[in-house]
Amino acid sequence: MRPSFQDFKIKALQNSEVEKEYNELSPAYALRKQLIRIRKEAGLTQEELAEILHTPKRNISRLEDANSEISPKLSSIEEYAKAVGFQLEIKFKPLLTKII
């Protein structure tokens, strides 16, 4: 039987370098997942949202692509959110430090 993705993730995160990289990338992945979720909640396809924002569909795809090496501008995220009926809210959380 093949290990599940969750089993693989648990094992991979035991490596401190993998865990560090995972934690650094987590906010970008979470943002992209939220963008996709709110677009779908609004009942819009990427094509429809691109039309509303007067931009090519590839720009919407790039915004939603967790593997994109291009970081979206805050103004782009704000416009995206507004177009699907949401307001952007940014929160800061204190870092959790490990006790040595």
C-alpha cells in the first residue's frame, strides 16, 4: 500500500530544511487557495473574472497559481477581492519561536 500524502508530509516535515521551506511558502499557498475559494463562491470562472477586471485570463491564472514565481501586487489582490464581492483584510500574527 502506498503511503498517503499526509503520511508523506509528516515524514518530510521532520527534515528541518523542508519544514523551514514549507513554513516560508505556506502564506503564498494559503493566499492562492483563498483567491480561488472566493472566486468560486462568487460563481465566477477565471474567464468571467478576467472580463470584469479588464485583464487577460492568464493574469487571473497567474494570481491563483501557487507555483507562480511572480508575487502579486497588493493592489491586484484588492481589485480581485472587490470584483468577487470581498474586502481584503490583512492580519499579522506573532511568530511562534521554539524553546531551546
